[in-house]
Amino acid sequence: MADFPDKVNTQTSTRTSSNTISPRFSSIGLDIQFLKSSIGILMIVELVFGLLVWALIAGSTISTGDGAFGWVIFVAIFLWILTIVIFIFYLLSLTPKLPMVPWLHLSLYFNLGATVLYLTAFITNASSVDPTSIKGSYRYNNRAAAAFFAGVVMISYGVSTFLYFLSLRGRGSNAATSQATGSNSA
């Protein structure tokens, strides 16, 4: 107890005001480079063709025996909305402002899950297209087009998964090499 007063600093400081804004709270701007990147282009493809999938399914007449189309439209709309949210985060450069979120991991797992879900929706949709009974009808054309676009979206999510995997992996190097050389791409 005798040496306690020696360790206390009684020096006062003056508070200086600063007009600089922390980088975390800086203004939001459009990242045009993201739109030109392969991930940005793939997200635009996912959004456009995902919209086509659920619009075509929602626009077709579904009879009582077509309960599987509820799954297809759920997958299409749910992933379309989540893709819009993630797209906005990347487009407005909000990802560096939220460093506590592991964006590469989140994007990798989201795209992997979306690929699997769209695979099931594609199979469900494609198996319902029966060319012998309704070929040439409005319902057949909608379902066939929706199945085609679901395949395109599924492939797009799969390619995005692969690109995020390569980005997370460091394009061929292991984590120890990336950290030792300071070349971590995350």
C-alpha cells in the first residue's frame, strides 16, 4: 500500500477537438470498381436471372398438384432478396466499415448455400416440365424458361463460390505463407 501513490498519474490533459471523421463513419460512396469485377458481374447476373426465375414461376398457372413450385419460388425470392442486400453492402463499400464481419467467409458460405438451394430448385423445376402433355402452352414455356434461368443462376452462384474460395485461400498460397510475407488478400 505504501507504493500506491507513486504509481498514480495525476497529470491532466486538455481535450482537443478534431473535425476528422473516423474511416468507419466516413461517407458512403459507390464502388464502381466492384461493378467491373468478376464478383460484381456475377452478382448482377444472379439478380437479373433470379428475378426472371421467380417472375416466370409466379406468372405461370400452378395447379393443386404442383406443390413443389412453392419451394422453387421460395428459393428464388429468398436468395434474390439476400443477394440484393449483399450487393448493396459491396456496392456502397460498407464492408470495410464493418470489419467485425468476416465478409469473405460470409460470402463463400452464402454462395455455397445458394448453389445447393438453387440446385434443388432447378431439379424440382426441370422435372416438372413435361413436354408430352403441355408442350407449346403458356405453362410449359414459363416452366421451361424458369428451369433454364434457374440453371444459369445456379452456375453463377457456383462460380461465385469458387472465386470466393480462391480469394479466401490466397490464390494458391497457404495461410502461413500469406501471413509471413504480408500478402494476405483478405
